[in-house]
Amino acid sequence: MKYKLPSQRWQIAPENARIAPIVKTTGLLPLIAQVVVNRGIKTPELAKVYVEPKSQQLPSPLEEFQDLEKSVELISCAIESGEKIAICGDYDADGMTSTALLWRALKHLGANVDYAIPSRMKDGYGINIRIVEEFALAGVGLILTVDNGISAVEPIARAIELGILVIITDHHDLPEQLPDADAILNPKLLPETSPYRGLAGVGIAYILAITTAQSLGLHKGLTGQLLELFTLGTIADLAPLVGVNRRWLKRGLRLLADSQIAGVRALIEEAAIDEERKNLKPDDIGFKLGPRINAVGRIDDPQIVIELLTTEDMELARERAKQCEQINRKRQQLCETIFAEAIAKIEDENHPIDWKRDRVLVICQANWHHGVIGIVASRLVDRYGVPVFIATCEEDPEHLRGSARGIPEFHVFEALQYSGDLLGKFGGHQAAGGFSLLAENLDAFKKRLSEFACQCLEPHHLSPLVKIDSIANFNQLNLNLYNQIDSLQPWGIGNDFPVFWTPNVRVLEQQTVGKTKNHLRLTVSQEGNSGGTMKAIAWQWGDYYPLPSRLDIAYKLQENHWNGKTTIELEIVGARHPCVSSPTKKAQFNFKGRSYACSFSDTSNELRIRNDRGQVLAVSRGQKIALLGTTRDNAKKVDVTQPRYFDIVKAARAALDGKK
């Protein structure tokens, strides 16, 4: 029988000798220390900060952001004089949480403040001349943009012409020409080494709000609720969970579980998140709260979310949360329909799209909802492993609007810049972007994108990438390991949840599950290993049923709560046919004048080192404790991070790798 497996490329991190001192300093298990090293944390000192972010001495934001002091002064003067302040936000989760955050802060500080969010369907992204002129008619003296504005040269010029002061707070990539605003706060203006570099729009808004409140001595009672909105927006926007994001999110996730904000409490109720938890996790926001907020900006009125996140009335909050729930269900249905239509179009037997030749997938169809095509683009990237540009027209067939999603080797914003003369408005960053163009330019746009893609992508790049941290034995997959993983939250973009792999496992049971039988439920075992069997789930893998009886699998760990018991299960993210041609490597070597023989088994993941007296040191990869003795019955436990064992293990690995 010919089995179908997902087309993937595996990137397995090399084993690193730096883990021993990190294990000693932090007390982490070797497997987790390997994960930490893979995240770029190479020294015990950095690892200590990673494990406990608040131990790091942060530079003051006033030292990092050149225009922050001026921004605080402009806002303080406007508050003191009673001048009207207007916030111009955006319709995604980052923009809406940023708007709510600044509105709450400025109201707390006594400001005369209002806000506007452009319509996704009528205006498109960012501040525009219409909004500026409406602000002017309303007597606005100071505009604050949040999560937009860095590319808005003409609208900002119009505001200055009308005598309105402008502070831009944004986090998107910098264009060649910056607007002539009175102040610009953007982490992309900071050195790449800055801990503030990864802030999303809501992070910049948070810094501006807190710094202004502190300068006025009015920050008490404000910080907690603003930190909640920072946490919600940062995770929902898929900002990198590094630097200050990681530090502040650790605090914010604890606060969200017992939120001060009525709308957040109502959302948690509506999403049926376990209220007994002491902390929320990024997945609770990324998969439950964030989509309910994002859906509103995609296909309905962002005003619903702003009211949700600013009201103190719990009944109104519940009403708005229910609206978010209903809108999100509609969004899900739209996504499923468009995704299915896109696949049918791509794989049409008569006119298939040759994305492998073009090294980019460009797809366009009328009447797809512009608000959700970005989500569909992400799902197409997951399916095909190729950069995706998806466009639609809903009313005017001559004008197209689109979204783009990339892969690690492809920079979306640079691709849009490369095609800039064919486009109307466009913007974004490495992983994602948005654009508009005339329908007559679509074919030329496809050719230009393919030209760009062929410069940076090779054919082997065009498969979904599975990044793997380390090989693991089933006997290492226990609650202790999971608890260490959980203690290092938040995991997410830029700090991916750990992925392990185990070779040559046996599939004992498998069945399709779910309403449409689109998931796989498995029981797998690793032979020659005391870990026994593991339960596993493979989401959206129904098409691959049945899987072959033996596989190499890549997976994440997850908790399963059932009948008062907590067990560890595998969430399978990768599978391939096992490499069993040479399951055991053998070598001989000399170390400090003595002869040794060593072997490593792919099946058991165990390194065995035998000395000339018949003693064997048996080390499971990733384990700190090994067995030493002439038989397993008389073997004693030893710590292989101690130098006398660590050095000989290192010599054995070098011998197996053919190094002298």
C-alpha cells in the first residue's frame, strides 16, 4: 500500500555542547537547556535572564526612543490646555487594543480624547486625508496614530498643513520616506540589540501611556489594566515574544486570569476558558480571545471591540462579547468556504497553478471577502509551503485588494517594494503584508513576484518547514518535562514552543476524529524504550489516514485532563518514513591513554561507552543522569554534566561523527 505523508522539510537543531553550564546554572533538564540554546541563549548569564526575565536591568524607554520625551510633553500640554486629542487606530487586534489602551490612559489622565478607526472595506489600512480633515473640523489639536502612520506621508502632511500636531506610534517596517510628524515612535528605529525592538503597536502605545502617566504622577491604578491590553494585543498580533515583550507578558498573563477590565472578563466567559487557572497561556489568546477580536475588524465594525475594551458596564461588555462570538463564527465559515475554493482553483486539473515553477503562489477571485483573505493566505502557506499573495475585488472589478504571507526565506515587504510601481498602496513586514492594484496590472504583478522569488528561493524551500529542537525518548516525556516547558511561558512567535522528534516509532492504533473526520487520533510506541506508549493527536491530518505502521515523528507536548487525571500527550506536527538503514553507529577511540568502544542506537536514542574493563556508561540523549556499571542490574546513576563524564561523552560523540 502506498501511504501519503505531508510534504515537509525538517530542520533539526544540532546538539550543542553549551547546555551543561546552562543546566548547572538554571536547573533545567538537558532537553530544555537544548531548547534554550536553540533560541539563541548561549551563556548561563543569558539563560538566567531567559528563565527569570525580570532579573534583567532594562534601559529606560526615554533613553531608547528619541522622540518619547517630546511626545510626553506634547500630550501633557494638550491635557493641561484642554486641547482635543484624537487617536487614529487600525482594525486589527493590535490596532484596536492600542486604541482602547490609549483611550483608557488619556481618560484616566483627564484628557479630552476621541478616536477613529478607518473602515477596512471603504478606507483600507491606516490614517487617510478624510480622517485628518474630519479631525480638523472637530477641533482636534493633536493626533496620535497607533499601529499605523509610518507610511502615511500625504495624510500627515495634510494634518501639519491644517495646524494639527501629530505623534506617530507604529511598529511596521520603515519606508524610504518618513512622514514629517512632530514625533515618531517606532521600534524599527532602534538598534536590533534593543530589548524594545520587538514591540507591536500596542507595546509602543503602552510605553507612551505609562511614561506620560508617570511624568504626571498619575500611574497608580492604571498600569495593570494597560498591561492586560498590551498582553492581549501583543499575542493576538503575533509579535515576537522576546525582549520586553517576554518580560511584560509574563506579568500580563497572570493579570488577565483575574482581569480588571469588564470586556476581557466577558470575552473569557464567552470563550469558555478555564477560570480556575492562575495564569492564561498565549494559546488562550492566540486561539480563543484574539480571533474573536480580530474577526470584528475583519468583517464588521471595530467600534464593537473598542466599546468592549473600554466599558465599565458588565452587561454591555457581555453583549459586545456575544457579538464578537457571533461575528467570529461567521468569519470561520467564510474562511472555510474561501479556503476550499482556493484549493480547488490551485489544483484544478484543467488549469492548475504552477506555483513550484513560479516559486510564489498568486491567486485572485472576485467576491472573496477582503477581511479574511489574509487568514486564508496563512492556511495556504501551511498547506503548500510557498509564499502566498491572494487578491479579490468585491465591488469595483477594476481595483483589487490583497494580502500576502511569506515563508522564512522570503521577505514579503521587500517583494512588495520590488513590485511597487505596479501597486497602489502597500505595506507590511517580513512575514506579512497588504496591497492594492489595478486589475490590469495583475499579470505583470505575478511575473514580478516570481522574478523576486526566484532570486531568494530554491526549489527545496517550497515545502512547509518543521523546526525541531532535539531528539527525545518516550521515557523523557513526563509531567516534569512538561512543567519545565510551561514554566518558561510565554512561547510563541520568535520563541517557538519546543518541538521534539523520535525516530522509528510504531503506530499501534489510529482513527479519524472530529465532525468532519479531519483529525487523527493515534497511539504510538517506541520499542526498546521504557517510555511505553503515548497517545497523540494530529490536527488537520485526516487526509493522511491511514499512516504507515512505522514513522519518524515530530511533536509538541500537551496536557490532557480526564477524570481528574493529568497525562502528557503528543501533538504531532511532522512525520516522515523512518531512516532505518543503519540504526546503530559504532566507533572506537582513545581518551587519556585508555581505549573505549562506543555505539549510538537510533532506535533507543542511547549512547553506550564501554571501557577496557567492561564497564558501560549508558546515556540517553538529552538526559542529565546516566547509568554506569557492567550490567544494568549493578549500574549506578551518575551525572554526566560532571567534567569527567561530560568530556568522555564528548569524545565518544566526536568518534561517532568521524572527528579526531
